[in-house]
Amino acid sequence: SDVRGAIDRIRSLPEEVERPIVKLMQTRQKSISVLVYGEVDPELLRKQAEIIRSGLVANTLITQAEITGLPLREIAVEITETNQRKYGVTLQEIAQKIRNSSIELPSGRIRAASGELLIRTDQRREMGTEFGEIVIVGRPDGTQVKLKDMATITDAFQEDQKETWFNGEPAIEIEVFRVGNQTPIEITEAVEGYLEETSTAPGITARTWSDRSEAFIGRISLLRKNAIAGLILVFVVLGIFLELRLAFWVMMGIPISFLGAFLFMPMFDASINMVSMFAFILVLGIVVDDAIVVGENIFYRRRQGDDALTAAIAGAREVATPVFFAIATTVATFGPLLFVPGFMGKVFTVIPVIVIAVLVISLVESLYILPAHLAHSGTDTKGAMGFVYRQQEKVSRFLERGIARLYIPLAKLSARYRYVTLALAVGSIIITVGAAMGGAFKFSFMPKLQSDFVTATVRLPLGTPLSEAKSFRDLLQKRVDEVLQEMGGGESVHHGVLSVAGGTAGGGGGPGGSRGGDSGTHLAQVRVNLKPMGVRTFSSEEFADRWRTAVGDLVGVEKLSFRYSFGG
């Protein structure tokens, strides 16, 4: 509104100009691509890509979709000198006639009760047949000579442009973007649903490519698996050494804290994304520490003879102070991330927000909600629960004997020879600091992670014709096909091979890559989308090394690079 107000106050704009449009630009990120490929006429392939793009953007869940890898259209008009003399026109006059007959200009606006109508002069021509109807010569007798009567008009594509192939067939890529609050999963489902319901022309295939939702789904799956493992581990371990009811209520602290954090996320403009899920995975390992301490102390008080209510109140009160400061120190550790400046600060602010919210809710749950539940739970010594209780007693006695025979003597020995203990601690610190300063621990702000995409890029001297880039592209394609056959072959180990001459493919490499590709006839690139680890038996690094060896040294190349990881 401030920008719109400032623009409206400008009084020096010419009267003929249209009213300035002020709108908030929304960031967009590539979510998935659709490859349209086949050994057919380029015009037919282009039309099919246009149909698919139009169908995608017609879906209410898809806002933006753009076609890349499409050669620019070119309409060639050829006029012989004989025809120029015959009709008494020059090339400059014909070019001006064509220019004046293919325009798109604003023509003002009309204010009406229903709103404001913008008027445009739309005479833009896009096909050769449309240009052929342009009148070049008009005679006094009313006869007209059109462009098609004196010239040869050809619809074609510009040469020396970026060309894309998929699995050895000409291809056009349609990039689908997510805007605003759209999620990668809903974009992918919309695209896949459209492709399942849509048929293509004979000889043409359409399929998805470079699906960014796979990384998002993988992060959700990792969070779910870790959460389930944490729940089971807490319940089993506490159930063995303490009791089942206590183990259950301590275990419930994990989902309660996570669900509570969801309530605070909208207040800080946080959403479910790759960074926030990383924060949940990070805090998963420390979220129930306070509940375990409180629950174990309540259990200890009950073992000493207190009734359930007294044990719950006294047990929670005894450890409230250390538990509070344990949570407070962790919160203080993550707190400075809230004040990181710049773009990275905006990205990583969600981590401390989620971690602090989960820990604070976990603290409240362990000091108030957990004791309330344990105050109303007793010990059942009959039936099946009685059998479980007797087995737990055996495990507890075994653990207590281990503490009495091993831990307590070792603690007494460490206290008796306190200077030796101190020397060992100081020595450990010196060794650790020395190893760090000596370079034993490598540092990387973003670790290198192997990707399912392996990309080979050739950079030739500037000005190299496209035919040279195509020859190197063919060589890379041939060698990668050989390596794929040696390492498993066919669709069993990869989803497909995308190759580009006259540029590079956009994005790729990792979950965050959404940058468009470069252009230039001196560039060639081949990218393989391998299937996930577990389906294939080799790593991306091993595949890249085999591919590099198969290609060997290339003459006349400025740079040959193989990329199989992201980060670092």
C-alpha cells in the first residue's frame, strides 16, 4: 500500500501512458517438470507441449508452468529481385509493411459502471499463413497484392538454439512452479493426475521429471520413522526398568510436545517445510529427557513407600529446578539463531522457533501434566499386569546389583584419586583441542550429500558451433549408456537420461536446486536420474567415476565436470 500510494502521487507521467500496476511479487520455486518427447516432427511436438501446458495451468492447483528447451519460432520471408521489380517495392518497404501489420499496442481505457475496461490493438501474427494475408501493394483499381503473392513464406525454427533430448529422442521440458502456500506434494499429485487422464499424439510420450516432492516426502518419512522408533524405544526401555503405565505417559510427551509446537508455528510465520522438519528431527532426541527424569523420581518415591499422589507432588517438586535449568540451557543454546542476520537468518529462524516451542511445552508437560497422570495410577500386582510387574522387579534388582557392584565402586575410586581423575579429564580436553587445531576434524558449512542425479557438463571455447556441442553430447550419451549397461542396465537402475546441446538443464543436484539452465552453443550436458539407494547397488560417486573413466580425455574442451552431489 505504501508503494501504491507513492506511485499515485506522481503527477509528471505523460497522459498517454496506462495506469501503473503495483503488485506484490511472489517467489516461485520449481516443483516438478514434465518431459514431452518422441521422434516426431518438431512442430507436432511443440503443439503437444502447448496442449499439456495449457491443461496444467487450467488446474486450480497449478499457477505457473513454462516451456523450456523449445527452439524459437522463425518465419522466413524470401522475395526475389524479379518480384521486387515487378511490383515496384523494396525490401525496406516490405519490412515496414510487415512491421506495421503485426502490432500489439495499448489503446486506452473505458470507465463503466461495472468497472474499467482496457483497450488494446491486437494485430499480432504468429503463423506464416497470417503474414501471407498482409497487403503490400494496393492499386487505384482496387486490386491488391498480398505478401503471399510475391514471396515464399516458411514456418521454421531458429538454428543454433538450445536443443534437448530424453533417452535419445527430441524433448521439450515443461517446468511447473509452486507459488505462495502451494506444497510440492499437491503440485506433483495434480501433475501426475493430469498426465494419467491425458492422451498424447502417436509417437509422443509425456512423463514427469525432476520431482522435488521426493525429497520432501523423504524428509517426512524420516521424521515419521524416527518418531515411531523414539516412541517404541522410550516405552520399551522404561517399561522394562520402571513400569508400563509410567512408560506410556512419558512416551506420550513426544506427540503432545510436537502437537503443541504446531499451535505456535503460525504466530512466527513458520510452515511445514524441509527446514522445519529438520528442526523436529533435531529436537526429537532431547524432547523427553525432562519427562524421564521426573517420571523416574516419582517412581523412586513410590518405591520408598509414598502413596501415588504424594509421590507425584514430591517427586516433581524435587527435580523441578534441575529440570528447568536443563531446558533453559538448551533454549539458550538455540536462542542466538533467532538473531542471525540476512537471508540465511530468515531461513534458519524456524529452527530455534520450533526447538524452543517443543522444549517449553515438554517442560510444562513433564512438571504438571505427567505428575497429574501418575498421581492417579497405581501398581497392579494381579493377572497379566502382575506377571509383568514381577518380571520388572527382577530386572530392577539386576540393575541395582550392577550399580552397587560396578558404578558405585568406580565413583568412589574416582573421588579417592581425584587428581588422577582431573588429569584424565584435562588430558582428554587437550587431545580433543589439539586434534581440532591439527585439522583432524573437517569443517563444512553444508555437508556434501550424494544425489540421485549424476551430471556431466562439457564447456567448449566461446563461439563453438552447435554441431560441435552435439558431437560431444553424443559421446557423453554413448558412454553413459555403456556404463549403465555394465552396472545393471536399463530402467532397473535409472529413471532416464536427459541431454542438452547448446546449454545446460536447469536445477538438479539437490532438493533446493531450482535455478534455470545456462545457454550457449559452447555447452553440452548429459544428466542421469538414478533410482534411490537400495534399488541400485552402487553409489552416485562410483557411477560418476566409472563414467569419467569411460569418457577419458577430450581434445579441444575447456572444462569437463562430473557432478554427483550437492552441498559442500
